[in-house]
Amino acid sequence: MIDDPFVEEVHSAREQIWGDCVGNWSQVFERWETIAISHPDRTVDPAEIRENRDRSSALQHGFNKS
């Protein structure tokens, strides 16, 4: 497996959050939400991803979905 510093950082952050939340999923989700609100430039809107995917698919199939 290739060592990737970015992947290692993500894994480390995930383990830190899980440990801080003592394995409580509700706390994990609350923590993620807090982080997302604190760093809006680092989050992705799922609706935007779907819209871009749908637009790309429509264009590939010859439909103009503007």
C-alpha cells in the first residue's frame, strides 16, 4: 500500500474524533456537524455533487440540461 500523508491525516483525525466521542455515534455526528459549520470551505454539498453528476450525465447522452 502506498503511504499518503493526506490519507494518514484523515485516518488520524477520524480516530481522534472517535476516541473523543467514546464511540457514541450521536456525539460523532454532532462533532462532524460542528467541524463542517466551522470550515464551510472544506465541506461539499451533496446536492451540488448530484447536480453536477446529473448535468454531466445528461451532456454525455446528448441532452442539454441547463
